Amino acid sequence: MFADKPAGKTVISLSGGMDSTGLLMHLLAQNCEVFGISFNYGQKHILELERLKANIVYLKTHNIDINYDVIDLSILGKLYSSALTDPDWEIPEGHYEQDNMKQTVVPNRNAIFASIAYGYALSIATETNEQVSIALGVHSGDHAIYPDCRPEFYEAIHKAFAIGNWDSDKVDLYLPYINGDKHTILKDAEASIDKVGLDFDTIFKNTNTSYEPDELGRASGKTGADIERIEAFIKLGRKDPVEYQASWEELIKNNEA
């Protein structure tokens, strides 16, 4: 069901977080022509899109241009019930394995994003008569809390898209990290960044994973997404270049506790 490698032309959903940024590096290292789309869905951590723009500027300084658009779905922030979009709902703290992290689920979010990405990819495929991939940075660390990050979800939704569209054989789904985790992504990104000739710390400083950055843009280090990111960097043996509200040494101690 899932492609083993990306097509020459690939649509990627770019959040501005470390997962999709790592995937972007992976695609660039494979010389893909990248068509990036981001979504403003009313998320409180909209900082992620600002960081993404900084990375796109950085890529341009290295003569790397990608096709990129932001899709305004901010109305969803008012329509949908989630701690990520409701300004009066506090972001829960703790590891993703904790049940309270289900408050960060945005109903049907990935189905909406995938549907838009599919339509975009199919349009490119029919216009160019070439195979096009949709690349997503979903991974197993999200499976416990987010049902729309699981393999069976993407198998089912891709099948539905194929049934509902002409020329669907021209679009495939590329999920290289579906059985991996954030460490898998970082390790792969490290090799990809080196191959492309970019700076690892600059790339990942221009990301936001925290659901609760402060007014200075510093990550809280306490939400599920923060904790998984911190664990991944510790396992990789590198200091996270993103600024946190606590020192890196404190974050390491908290991870060991």
C-alpha cells in the first residue's frame, strides 16, 4: 500500500515541526521536486509556521527552492474541540502515553489534511502525466494518542481516495517513518542534511514542536510533543538547538527521573 521510495515529484505536508522538517530533508537528499503545503488550522502554536518560513528562507540561501503554500483553515479553530485550538483550554502536560494527552487530538485533522494533499498531488500528476507521491512524517510515537497517525488509517483513507478519483494510480503514499519514532527521524535527517550540505542546528532551530511555547517562542518542555522531542535528541547524543524555558541540563535530568 505504501511506496518504498518517493516519486520525483512529491507533495509534503509541512507543519514546521521536527517530523515534517526531517522528512523534507529526506526528500531533498533524494533530489525530489518538493511541493510543500502547510495548514493554519487555528492552532495556538502557530509559531511553527513562522519557524518553517525561516527554514524556507535558509534553504533559498543555499539555492534550494521548494514550491510552498499555506492553506488557511483557521475557521477550524472555532469549530473543533481541542486543547490545541481552544484559547480557554489549557494544554495538558505529560508523556503521550498518558490518557490526558487525548485532549490534544484535533477531530479528523489528518483526514482533512490528507484529502487536500491528495487533490493537490493528483492535480500535479494529471497535468504532468507523472507519478506523484504524498509524503507525511507520521510515526509510531503518535499511534497511542492519535488514531489518524496509524497505518490502518492511512491504508483506509488512501483506498477511499483511490476509489473516489480517476487516475488514482498516479498517486502513491510515502510514509518512511510509520514504524519508526522521533529518534528515527532525527537520525535520518542528520544523514540527509549532511548529504545536502546544510547545517543541522540551523534546520532544527527553525522548528517548533512544543504545543505551549511562551511569548518569547521558548518551548515549555512539558507537553507530550516536547518530551518525545527531548528524548529523541538525548538518544541521538545532540543538544536540541531550540530554546527551552529550562536549561538543557535540567531537561536531561527530568528525562532521567
